[in-house]
Amino acid sequence: MSKYWSELIRWLAPYVPGEQPKDRKYVKLNTNENPYPPSPAVLEVIRKHTGQDLRLYPDPNGDILKTAISDYFQVGKDNVFVGNGSDEVLAFAFLAFFKQAKPLLYPDITYSFFPVYSNFFGIEAATVPLNSDFQIDLADYPTDNGGIIFPNPNAPTGRLLHLEPIEALLQRNNASVVLVDEAYIDFGGASCIPLINQYPNLLVTQTLSKSRSLAGLRIGYAIGPAELIEGLERAKNCFNSYTLDRLALVAGTAAMYDRDYFENTCRAIMATREWVVRELEQLDFEVVPSAANFIFIRHRNCQAEELFSELRQRGVLVRYFKLPRIDNYLRVTIGTDGEMQELIRQLQVILSVH
Ligand SMILES: Cc1ncc(COP(=O)(O)O)c(C=O)c1O
């Protein structure tokens, strides 16, 4: 605490990202990164662009990346916004759409950046509880709101909503923006993007951090009706003209065009998830059904916090949230088959002496 800090900074509770430890090598299953490298086409284009041109500013509009994303999803270029990770895209959306007289609504258990941004931007927010199966029930969301945001699949539970309830929400909730954060949609869900032409208040965000193995480059995007995209552009252009650097723009573009690599790595992660779930159930874990690149698990006899520290000591990092309703759960990212075998091996040892 410093006397020079503003009131706002003094009282904020910043987001705490998962550890990126440097003390030793871990099997790192704590931040939902992709265990596979980026597409070879991405690495090649980065090598090609690390030259002279780095002295020049990047294109403030990110045109090549917008074109690649609009080609991929078959939407107009004016339906695409790009940003420095979807966290930044979300931040602009909070500013552009959710600073309203009525409260923003999101689930009680969800991505922990939502309350952080609400506080940071002075946005009034209210939570709506997940049901007892950790499912979002959109019927519980009143229409008297200043916006609705939820991840699909939700984090950290991994539970997926199908399009029908989302469409039902959009039909009755047309006075505020509904933002569906699809950071994990490529691991088994159906995207809402095809609905953007029917609903002027639907905004969808996605990221290249998870399914395209590019967390290190910070690339995210939003897809929605042109008027919402223009709102995001206005927010961004009041903050930073160059949110994506030159390497991110060309690399993100190459990643969007390498559809085969993307589909193969997503398939591999989903296949690994299926067998890991079976193995964990054999070890007496309850596993919340997941359509994401992570699973949310609870052991029938052993406390999550204890498992978390035991695993850590044995070189396996997972994520533990000491929060109401979920303080006996662990969130485990799906790694390679080898990494997950190591997780299972260590759990067997820990549980055998428990
Ligand atoms: C639900 C959800 N949304 C958005 C993000 C942000 O991803 P990025 O800023 O890397 O695009 C994450 C990252 O963990 C997430 O879990």
C-alpha cells in the first residue's frame, strides 16, 4: 500500500492468474494451456516476420487477422473485433455495454475475471446461482438487467449449455447485451456465432489461447452484429490503438487458416479427456461432465486442498479455488497422454497412503 495509490487501486482485488512457476519443472495442468505446440505454419510465419519491419507499428485495425477470422466463420469483416487476448476483448465489452443503470448478471461460479472487471470499471453486478449440478439455468436470469455474461462451456466447471436455452434467453432478453464467452467451445460444444444475424444484442468472444495453442501471443476476438463491434472499436480506440503486435497478427492469421492442425489437436485433447475421466472415476473421483480442455473433479474421501498440495510436491500442478461451493474441487487441465498418465500415477500413490 502506498500513499500515492488512488482510491480505486487501493481497494481493488486484482485477478490472480494460475502460477507460472520457475523453481522446477512441473507437469503443468493449472492454466488450461494447450499441451501441443502451435501449428508449424504459425512458427514459420513468425520466423519470417522477425526482421526489419518490427521497427514499424502494426496495423491498428488488425485487418489480416479480421479477414482470416471472417473467412473461417463465414461472417462479414465488420462482424469481427480483435484484441490482446479475449481478456482484453472482455474488458472493452464491459466498458462498452455493461456500464448501465441496471446490474450485470453472471453465474455465482464462473470466470473470476468477471467480478474483477465489474469492480475495476465501477459496474454494478449480481450473481445468479448455478443449479445443484453446477449447470447454468438461463431461465433463472431476470430480464431486468444491464447485461448478461457467461462462459460456454462454463469455467471452472466445464459444463456446456446447448443452443436452445441460449436462444430462448435471447428471445426474451432483448434490452441488454448477452455476451457468451466461448473460450473453450472448440473442445466439444456448438458455437452461438451462427445466431449473430438474428439477435442484435448477441456478442460472442473466443480466443486463440486454448484451442490454437497460442496463449503466449495473446490473441482473442469477438464476433457479433456490426453495431456491437463498432462499440468495441470505440472503446479500444480510446485506450490503445495497437493492441495486437505485428507477430501476433501474422501468427493468428496463420493459425486460423491451418484448420487441419487445429481440428487434429482438439480431437486429441478430447480423446485424452475421455480416458482420463474413466481413470479418475476408477480412483473414486466424481467428475463434472466437461466440454472443455479441463475437468472439474472431487474425490469421495480426500479433501481437494490436500490433494492439491500433495500433487504440487510431486511435481504436478493443478488449480484449486478456495471459494464457496467449490472449495472441495480441483480443476485439472487436459495435457498430453503422457502428462495425464503421470497425474494418474501420482494420484494412485497419494490415495494409496491416504
Ligand atoms: C472463461 C475464460 N474466458 C476468457 C479467458 C481469457 O483467455 P485469453 O485472455 O487468454 O484469451 C479465459 C482464460 O483462462 C477463460 O477461462
